Amino acid sequence: MSILNENPLVLQLIAYALIIFFFWGLELILFSEKVKKKALHSLLNAKFIIFVLPVQIALSTIVFIVANWTQDKQWGLVYQLPLNEFSIAHFLVAFICIDFFDYWYHVMMHRVPFFWRFHQVHHSDMDVDISTTVREHPGETTVRVSFLIGIVFILGVPVQFLLIKQFIQSFINLTSHSKAKLPDRYNAIISLIFVTPNTHHIHHHYVLPQTDSNYGDIFSIWDRVFSTFSKMKQSEIVHGIDTNMNVEENKDFKNLITRPFDENRVHSTNPIYKKNKLKTVK
């Protein structure tokens, strides 16, 4: 555990990079994609890392500082429960609680127009693959990690638990954007509890109500409990966001990074969004 405590950010970033490279190569082989086309698409999404990484590192440092403080002070709701510290039960409760709040964070990014301004950049990718995972506006990174800081402070989560949870979350986040899908019979079983590439790609369908469904990060159970789970045939999925379906605009990095600050390009008051918020496909 000493290595985890000393170099948490480095370990997290290395693991993240290794998973990306593995699935990038896997997609290339499985789907016989043209290397140049895939490389250009991935390069566009990778440009976001330049702006996101400094924000991610700075705020993640605060996350770990807060986690260490809550551990030292035994502060937080989880510490108030009759659980043995560092027990399996302690880990599972903390893990499930954070994932529950992650679900509501994702709902918030869709429901609140100001936050949607930033999150729609992620949804604007019209060819979702493993690189789409890093297509995150730095404005969203700021909101996401700040939200996590608050959750860690409220719940009280040991650093070791947080790192394990972050690793699992990163793995599922990356695989859920991958073009590699599960066979229907396996997906039907696994998606009862966990998010799969099949279910998450529905979330990236370009129109409502699918765009406002399947919010889960690790567990799909929250979508089932709160009636935001949806199904559709994989062959019918069209990636993107209906308010910004211009291919060239969605390939223009400058346009994407500045879009949240231009009302005319965001279309956050789109009447379709006002009229159809959170309708669910059963």
C-alpha cells in the first residue's frame, strides 16, 4: 500500500495510458480500420489532454489530500457506519456510494444547461471509440473533479479505496467507449448490473431520449432504479448530438474548445431538449 500512497497520480495515469493503447490496437485489428483515419481521429481527441491534464493533476492532488485528511480524522458518513476499517464491507460501501453520486453527477451534466455546454463536447464525437474517453473539455474536468472532492469529503474515503475505485472506473469508462461490443446474450446478463459498451453507446446516440439515458458509470443498476435505462439495436445507433451534427465543425479542435462559450454554437436551449428531458425508452 506504500507505493499507492506515494505515487497515486503516476500509477493512475500509467494504468490509464496502457488500457488506451491496448484497446486502440484491438479496435484497429478487429474492425480493420485505416490507420491514418483512426490516427487523425485519435489525435483530435488527444489534443484535449493538453488542456485537461494540468487541471486533472492539480485537482486530483486535492482529492488525495482530502481523502488522506478524512482517513486521519475518521471524518465522513462512511466512517460513521459500524464497519471495520479497511474491511471488504468498508470498501464495498464506499465503492457503491461513490458510484451512486457519479450517476447523479452525470445526470447533472445533462440536466443543467450551463454544465451541458461543456459535456456536449464529449457527445459531439461522431465516431465513438476508445479515444472518445479523453474527449473532455477542461471545463467539464474542473466540474467533475471538484464534484469528486466534495463527495470524498462528505463520505470519507481512504486513499487506497479511492485508487482501486478509480482504476476500475477508468477501465470500465474506457471499455464502454470501445467499438468492441459484447454478444447480445452476454450483454443481456452483464448489463443487468454493469455498464457495457453496448449500453453506453446507446447513451451516445444523437437524439433524445437515448442521449438522456444510461448514465451509469460502473453500475447500470442506478439507471434501472431511476428509470433512465434504455435499449436499442446497435445497428441503429448514430453517434453525435442532434444540435451539432456538422462533421467538419466536430473535427475542428478550436471550434470544440471554444463552443461552450458561444450560445449560437451550443444550442443549450434547444426546444427538443426542453420538451423531452429524461424521457425513457423501456
